[in-house]
Amino acid sequence: MRTKLFITTLLVFFILIVVHLNGVACSTFKLQKGDSLVYGHNLNEGDIGVPGMVFINKRGTFKVGRTWSELTTPDQQNSSGYCWISRYGSVTFNCFARDFPDGGMNEAGLFIWEMNEDADYPKDERLPKLDQMQWMQYILDNYSTTEEAIKCASEIEISGWGWHFFVGDASGNTAAIAFIDGEVVVYKNENMPVPALFNTPYQREMELLKYYKPHGGLYEADLDDPNVPRFVKTDVLIKNYDTSENIVDYGLMMLDKIQVFDVPEWSILFDVRNKNVYFKTRLHPEVKSFSMSDIDFTNKTPVQIMNMDYKTGGDVKAQFASFSTEKMGDFFRNSLQPVLPEAFFTRAGLSLEEVFNNLSTHTLVAQNADKQFFNGVWKSKPEKDDGVVMMIGLKTNSDAVECIFSNSKEIYPVDHLRLMGEKLEFTIKTSKNVLLEVKATLGEDKMEVELSGTENYYGSEFYYKQM
């Protein structure tokens, strides 16, 4: 009887913590008129002082998937192991660990953020699996459009607590992605007339909207009344935006207007066209900013981080420093631990220090040589008539991947490098400025390579790993 009571109490405690952790009033929206486009997000947690780190993630980085349960259980339950190389750099805001974001935007202008909501993620053992936070990073690492993100929702088995997601791209195409009864449910285009998402299923928000003017209802949408649904307020604010007003100032005002009963822990705005990022925290409400145009997203420099709770407003680009597992561990112990009860981390059987160590160091697994199966020199067999040997060279320094392509006569630098599982892709430009696309499927000791031009397909052949 005591055991049953303890388990019940623990489960209730866990549910309360998860709800508290993920907030009851988070908000995300798109504001777009003319050539101006911003995406905004509030994170609300009931004034508990949620800490966060801003991450500058790099393209050309090799990553190994992990799940929350894998990092917090003694026997690494529900482990992932899925591998990829990031095509795009990104800016994310993280609470738990590197590559475990709350949301962010990549250099192609693709934006994604989560909000707390019941979720029944589809199960399919044939699919690679990722934690729901790392799935967002995977989206930012690999895709540039909302449609690609929607498709990916059915290509990965997502695990973790209940979230639904707002996605928007550089063109302003948006979607709300939910997981209901084991199915992916998407609202977009005409089914998403208000480009916003909160902590209520999108369809329910639309049902409530009809009780307000001018959607057929009798109620006025008082923007200063905390009892008016944020969805309704956002609809009004979007419609009222005058392009003569500065869209960043208006977007920040919107974030203030759609708060509920407490000041948001985080308020974040991405100016997509100008590639500027703005944010503030409840503890330090001065608006901080930096330009993504000034960021080096190549893998020639380390991932960069800064604490969100920097006191001074203005340009904070100079406050970024290189990521290290030691800095991440210090963040957990000094910033996160005082906010969340120890039981949140230790309920699965590991000690607090073991969990913090796992979360701090989980990306190091990508540096293991046995994980870097793609590394090496891969060559074609020469044709009898010309003796030309094609070559792909892949080399990793820590988790930064360098790739070259050659044809026996010339070495070409590689762009748009991406690895997803066993699928490798990149582009090159020849000395005559001809764009070529390379797609390969990797095996243990050979890869099948397809080469395509803008209009021509040059066929496929096998490249063999040189021992």
C-alpha cells in the first residue's frame, strides 16, 4: 500500500512539475506585412525565474541523437543514436542542454517554437527517434521551409513530454503541428487564418474566436483585459498593425500585450528580413539584441553561448563565448538547480550530479571515432577510357566536418553539406561556375553516388572506402 501511494504521489508531483516547467501561458506568433516579417515568443512560468542560454549553433557539425530518458535513466532507456551533419547554422534559446532548445531560427529563416499541450506522439519502431527538444534542433539543422518541417514530423519518432509546435519560414508560411491520438495534425494556409499558437489546441482557439467581434460574436476584445484569450488579442493586434510603425517595436509591444497575469520569463523576437534577434527576461527586462548577419556560422569556430540574464540592454554580440561542457555544467548547478526541485532530475534513478553530467557532456559522443562512420577517403574505380578517379574526402575535427570533392584534376570545396542517417548530400561549383549536386547513400565500405547538374543527370556509381 505504501509503495502504491508513493508511486501515485511521485506521478502527481511529476505531472505538476512538467506543467509548471513548460508553462501555462506561452505564446508564439507571426507578424507580416509588406516586406516585413517577425516571429515572436513569450515563455511564461509563473515568475519562477527560468534561466536560459542563447546558443549560436554551427553548420557542418556532426551530431548523434539522444533522448531525455536516455540521459536520465541508469540503463539509458529509449536511446536514439540517429546521426546527422547540420546543413544550417541557427540561433536557439535553451534551458536544458546544447541541442535541446526551447525554440529558435536558422540562417535560412526557418523558425520553430514549442508550447505546452497534451501530445500523443506516433510510435513507429522503423523510424529514427529523437527527444522532442532535439527534434526541433534537427529541424533547424536540416531544413529551410515549413513544408519540410511538416514532412519531418512523420519521419522521426518523437519522444518526451507534451508539446505542440509553431513553425514559420522566411516566406512567412506558417503551420501549427500537433500530435493527437497518435497522428500528426497540421494547421496551415486557409486552416490557419491567425498565425499564432498558444497552450490550447488550434481548433479550440478558432472556436472561441467566433464569440468576439468581428468574427460573429458579441464580445469586444479588450487588449488590456487578462481574461480575453491571447489568441483573440493576437488576431486584433495583427489586423491593427500599420506598416508606418516599426515592426520590431510593434512586435515587442505585442509580446507585452499578450502576457496573461504575470510578466513573461522570456520575450524573444526574430526580425527575419534584417536577421536581427531581440530578447529580454523578467529578471532583466532591458531589450538585448544582436545580428545574425554578423555571426560566423561556419564550423571553423566553436559553438557560442551566452546567459540570457545579462543585465545590460543593447547589442550583446560581444558577450558570446565558446561553448564548453564545464560552462554548461556550471549553468545547471548555479542557474537551473535553484529553480527546479532535485526530484525532477533524479526521479528515474540517477543522482543529480549524474544527470547534470550527462546533459552537459552528451554531445561528446559525436566525437567518438566509432560514431564517425562516414570519415575517410571514398574513391570511384576509374573508367577504362579516361582513367578518371572521382573522390569524396570526409574528415572530422572534434565534431566539425570538412568535405572535399575531386575528379583527379581538380579539388572542389563543398557547400550545403548534410548527412541524415546514411544519406549524404552536398553541392559544388566547378571552375566554370557550374553547379553540381551530389547525393550519396553510405554503406560500410562503399557509397552509391548520384551526380546531377542544373538540367543534366550524370548517373550513379559506387565509391569505395580506402583502407
